[in-house]
Amino acid sequence: MEMKKGMRALSVILVLLLVSVIVVPAVSADGNILSMDNQINSGAIFEIPDYTHDLQTNVSSSDKTMESLSNEYGPLNIASTVERYDIVQFREINLKTDQKNLLKVTIYGIEYNMNLERMDFEDIDDGIDSYSGSIDGIDDSIAIFTFDKNLVHGSLQLQDEFLFISPVQNRENSLKTDMPLHVVYSSQDMKQPEKPFKIDSDRLLPPEIALSETDISSFGSESVELTRGWATVYVLVATDDEFIALESNWVSTAQQYMAQAAYQYQRPDIQVFLNVAGYDASKSGILSGDNRLISDPLGLFFDTFEPSYLDGKNADIAIYLGGNDKSGSEQGGSWGYSCYDDPDHPGWHDYCRYAWSQMVADVDTIDLYDGSYHARVFCIIHEIGHIFNADHENTGGYNQACCWFEGVVPKYTVMNSCYYGSNFHTWEYSSLDYHGDSTHDNARAIELVKGDISSLV
């Protein structure tokens, strides 16, 4: 079904014609809607009727709206590459956790049914739940949402674009606002990188260890027998003081991103339950108090969350969502599966359990890595992929990232070494089952080693 998108200007004209007879409900400084009745649809590109209040719509990054909103609600965390967006608020949405849910939604002013079912990648009783599903009438649509009282995190993958929904106030101001502010925008309303940039180094080495070419070639060989059936891998998600302060609630933000990762790992050609063992802020002050958080965040993470700590949390692997801009151009890092098990280097084993992903824009590549929803999720799935031995493009063998064309538009899988932006990059691993071939099959690499990763603790 083709999406209709050219309704914003018409909505503005209609509002001007009707303004003399319609009273728009007032919104107080703390975000309370004084009257929810008889609202007009002012044109947010995504709404959940009866639960959504449009505060400002069709906002251009070049106008004064953000400055005005920031004066009232505090600084808004909107990526610099988002050129047009809506600002909305949500009432609390209570979905059933034990059965399928149907939500009425509007997309570009057209009503659809969104089917959602609770995801099973974590079982933490904190009132925050994630759901996946699809939109009736839109082929191949993917909906992933996390609901945390009146905070809503979501992504909608449609035929030719993504829609993103995220809270935008920081922790301090969100707690002061009864109905926190959210941004809603399309990937088509984002400035795309003018050139690609590398997300990480090709292969990080443990401290003071040199890896020879012979050592490298021995890992992930096709002589390893495939691990059939499902494997369960537990992930500890940690962060620092800066990311906690940046987000309305860092836990629900992290959960939404892990929901995106879990969705990819539950594909039938991978069959990994990527379960969250916990969201851990107990050492956030230690991370933030060490100068290595901008020079060597991955090494700092390893030293702060030692392997014995991961064992005590029943976590096979761990990822650090960093709230600081690392010096240099890297936005992620992991030592990867190459450290897993070599009899000549037994000390390498535990290094493969760790990954770091930057959650803020890179000042050195501000128009490239923008810290947006799409970029964050890309970086997380990419670095976790290295733990499972998924590799970049042009590395030889079967375990390579993939590029293909949809018409004249190039598309890239998630393990590509360079990030090209939300219009070109997917969150998928290359695979024979969807995008890939016999020499571009990251899914096979993950399948080969998932048994090893699931037995780390």
C-alpha cells in the first residue's frame, strides 16, 4: 500500500481557516494538557489517537521553535541531522503483556491498525515493556516499541523509510514535566552523511598483545560445526553518568535499542535469544570519573566491569552505552570473537565479552555520526556482531558484510565498516536467507560461534 505524505501544508491551511471557530486546548508549562477533548489533528506524521497530543508539528530545524521549546522545557536532545520533525506528548498506554494488542495509529494522517506483541528478550519487572509487530496494510512493515509510563520509544520500518519516536528531554527536565516531550521524524527528513565514515577499527587487540596473520586466519573457520537450534546469550547493559543525565530514562532508552538488537538475533537463520541480564548503573560514577572514558572507553569498561563481575550477574557478554564523545573518529569498539579461545593465548578469553558503543554525536564527524536513533542502534548491533565473529566487507571468505541495490539506491548490512546513514544502512546481518550470498553471510558466522558465546558463564 502506497504511503501518502504531502499533507502537512494542507493541514496548516485548514487550521488557519478554522481557527476562528476552534479552540486549541492549552498546554501548561509542566506539560499537562488542560483539555483532551475536541482536539484537531495538527499533522504529526505518527500518532496514537486518544493518547497523543501534538505540541508543535512540521518544525524546521532552521526556525526558532526549538529555541522557544528549550526555554520552556529545557534543552531538547534532537540530532543535528534531523531537518524536520514533530514534537508530541503521550498519555500512559497500558498494553497487555500476555496477548496480542491492536492499537489504532495514524501515519501521515491515515489510520491503520498496529499489531504488537510483548517481546521476550528480558524479564525485568520494572514496568517497562517492549513490543514488536507490524502495520496492517503496509507490506513488510516492522514496528518495535517500548512503553515506560508516559515515555514512548518506537521505530516503524515502512516501505521506503523509517519513522522514529523518542523522548527528547534530559533526565532532570523530564522529571519536572508531567507529559514529557517526544520527537517524531522520518528518515527522509534527515540530512544524510555526505561521505561514509568508519564506525570502528577493523580489529582491536587486547592490551599489549600482538595478533599475527596466522592467528587471525584460524578464527571462525568453516571447519567448525554449526550449532543447531536456539542459543541463549545474556547481556549486561551498562552506562555512565553522562548518558543517565542525557536521557529521560536511560533504562527505557537502552531497552528499546536492545529490543532492536534482539529482533535481529531472533531471525530464523541466527536463532539467538539475546536476553538482557540487567541494566547496570552501579558503576556509572567510576566510568565518568576516569579520563579514559574519552581515550579508551572499551579498556576502561573491561577494568571497571571485570569478568568476575559479569559472572556474578550471569552475563555472558556486556555492552557499555557511552555518554561521552571519544577522542578520534571511532564510535564503537570490541575485541571480538578472535579473542575467544586460542591455546597459545589463554589470557585472551574474557576480552571477547565486551563491547562499547557511543551514544552521542562525534564532534569530529558531526555531519556523519550524529548520535541519532538509527546511528545508535546501528553501532550497538554492529559491535555485538563482532563478539559473534561477524566481520566487515572485503575481509575474504564467507563472513563478510553485504551491499546491494534497490533500483539505483545502494543498501548496506549492519557489519559494513562504514556508516552511510538511515536511508542506506539496514540493521540486518548479511545472510543467504535475505541479503547476502555464499561470500557475504554474517548470519552463518554467528551461527557457528553462538554456542561458544552462550557458554561464557
